[in-house]
Amino acid sequence: MKARKRVVMIAHDNRKKDMLNWATFNVGTLSRHDLSATGSTGKLLADNLGLPIHRYLSGPLGGDQQIGAAIATGQLDLVIFFWDPLEPQPHDVDVKALLRIAVVYNTPMACNRSTADFLLSSPLMGETYSPFAHID
């Protein structure tokens, strides 16, 4: 990973407000990285943050799969996914596949605001980093 990270942000419908609040609070840090998001989350963030955000498809329409493929091909460095484990999702299989692929490829992932804050405030966010350097 380069010092400028490629960050993807995803939020289920009832977590979009949380995502917007988190991103607004962290807009300065986020502005130093390349941002992407799923469809409606990306529109919400772009409209409110004034930052360029690459938009994938909506999660249920293939966005989760696109992001999984981007992780597998080394095109993303960090996943911020405010998902709702208590609400059934019509694309639950895709959500689980995305979570699985992030773990398989050793991709840092935050699924709540506290973890997202810890990841974004890590000194490693501004440095080059190899996620596989310490694996034997």
C-alpha cells in the first residue's frame, strides 16, 4: 500500500447517517486519500463532503461484488463498511462474500465507527505498508 490509501465506504440504508457523520468529522483525513463508495452512499458523501468519490454500483445491484473483485485484484486498501447485522438484507450472500474476501486478502476493515476511527487515526494511514510483510 502506498501512503495515499484507496478507501472504499459502504453503508446499509439505516447506517448512512452514521457514515455521513463519521465522514464529515474525518473529511480532512479522508481528503488525503482516494475515495470510493457504493452507489447511494457515494452520492450522499460526494454531495455533502465536496470530495471526489468513485462510485460503484449499489450493493444489491452488484456493488458488493465489484468491491470484492477490486480487493482481490489489489485495487483497494481499506474498507469502511457500516453494515447492519440486525436487519436482514436481500443481498446478504453478497455482504458475507465481501466480508470474507476482505479477510482473505488481509484488507483492513472497519464495520463500526469506533473501529473506523482507530483505523483512520493510525500512523500507518500516512505511510507505505505491506499487509503481507510479516506473514511467514
